[in-house]
Amino acid sequence: MEVSGSNTGSVSIQAPEVPQIYPQRIGTKYRLVVPREGLFRCSETGLQFRVESPADIEIEIGSWVEFLRLLHQYRYDIVGPLFNITVKSGRVSAVYLPHYVCLRGGDVDIRTFRVAHYKDDNMILESPTSIEPFYVVLENPTFSPVGVIKLQPSPNGRRRNIPTHGIVLLYSRYKTGYTIHLYLMPHDVSLKKAVHKKETGNGFYWMDKPPRTRTIYTDRQYIVRGPEDAEINPEELELYFNVKSELYNYSEIYLEEIEDKIHLQLTCEGENTLAWQTRLRAEDLKPKAQVTQGGQHFIERHRAALIARVSNIDLILDGLLNNDILKQEQYDTVRSKGTPQERMRQLYDCVRAWGKIEKETFYHILFLHERALVTDLLCS
């Protein structure tokens, strides 16, 4: 391990309005075309770049898994996503790397923040130029796999609870009853994407509810509460940093029926303080019948109506691309058509080759962006 830089960092206030750029997705990578000099944010990754000229930047969300041994050896916590960044053209004068430590949530020593680079099987650490509430700033950066880490307290002392910007993700599936998976995790785009891919691959769909929690802490227990007739396992969740995304823990909530709505909440054990809550209405959950007795799926049964009436086609296509249902070439072909009806007809050419999971994902994306239409067709 090598350490470079002598700046211990300073806390600064983030500029309130940063222009956002929507990147082009190419496989697992994002291409960010920055049009001019200035500070810009990537809408998909949260990364910010200060550039001195127009720039072409390639971004891939990485995994910390192969570096966990080094982090454990040198007693560092992961406090932000790992990114593979390549600057194809232009000059980047500063990169703003996301972190999820809540600087106002307790006694946070900003001197323990580092930017980790991985080169030739070695971990190289840099001290950041400055630290903002949601970003670590590194000026005149060089790029390799890079992310934000934080030194753990002395092993002889009691480990501090790290105040964290947290989120709750909810996924649901209906078979003989309603199964809900509730995740409590740091606000980390790489974790979110890994969990989303796993859950949707298992036939669950994401429920769009306000995700942000109040400040949450490591080494504390959070109690999952729901209706009296709900089966909740486990009833306690902890916040983890250095863990493989596919092994991230969740609470499973099972209900045989939901007549109207249910209330879910997380409270901190011992303090009884509310960390997060939401209400789920029956309409938020997956309707029971998407496949008829004849085996025809909703999107096949209502093909003509969906082609004629879907209006938010671009949002639906983005969702299918982000869930790896559409390939980039298919996405571009559908987008090239003129009217929403022509795009939907082209999309249905792809649907013919899909299996059950792909059709289920399409249905859930439709339900998210065309809820009134889907509800009307279900009742027809």
C-alpha cells in the first residue's frame, strides 16, 4: 500500500445547482459527453466532473469484492462506490466521488477519509483536496479503479458508530401471498444496482417509495415493524459496509392478503427513534393475475390496447435497458421509430423472444409509468 498527498482535507459546501447530464449506456458502461467547460453531474452514477474543455468520459460501476482483503488488512471501511473511469478526450481538473458518511450525524474525523486507487494489484491512497456533505473532491486526478474509503478507529478502542446517509429499497412478488423484501443499506449506487439485478432476476419488482432514511449508524440494530398479521424475518437489520452485494441482508415480510394498505417502519433498537416509514397501498403491490388460465400474459393479451394507448414509451424503454431486458442495439432501433405507436410495435418484435422473467419485468415497468392504463385494462 502506498500513500500520496499531504492534504488532510477540508469541509466545503457543495454548489447548490450542478447541471446534470444523461449518459449513453453501452453494455455495462456509461458514456458521458460533457459539452463545455464547467462542473457537471452524471445522472446514472452521481459522479461529478469539473472539466476545462468539452470531454468524453467513460464510466463503469465496479465492485470492491476483489479488494476486500486489502481493506480488511489495513482497517479501512468502504464509504462510497468503486468506479472505473476513462477520459477519452478533454481534461478533467477535478472529480467529485460520492460518499455516504453523514458529516452532521456525529463526531466524524474527516482526516480519516482517503481516495483509493488500485494499480498493479496494489492499493494507492490519496488524501482528498476537500470534503463535501456528499462528495470527496480530488483535484488533478489520475484514474484507475477509484473510490472513497475511511480509516477505522484503533483496534484497541471501541469502534465508533459511523453516521450514514441510508436508503430503504422495497421489492415485492405475489404467489400464494404477498412477499416483500426490505433492504436497509448505504446510499450507494453500486449496491442498489446489484440488489436490483438480483431481485428482478428472481421475479420481484421494485416499489417506488421514498427511499431516504434519517441518519443511520453502523453497529446499531434497526427493528422492522409491520401489520400484526405479517410474518417478518428477520425482525432486526444492521447496516453493513464491507460486504459482498449479493450477500447483503434483507428482511422478508409475508402477508396472505392486503385489503387496503399497510404501514412499514424502521426504528432504532434501544432508542425507539423512527428511522424510516412508508405506507403501501394494495395498488402499489403486484396485482394477483397477470397470466390467464390459458397461459397468456398481460402484455400479450392487451397488445393492441398497449400499442394504441401507451404514451410514456421513452421512460419504459429506459427501464427495459437499465434492467438488461433490451440490448443497446434493440433500444436504439425502437427509439429510431417516429410515433409512440410505431415504437411500441417495434418493441413487440422483441417481446416475442422473451421468457417469463422478461415479460414480468416489462409488466412492472408498465405499471410504474402507465399505472392508470394498466389498472383500466386489468378491470376491463
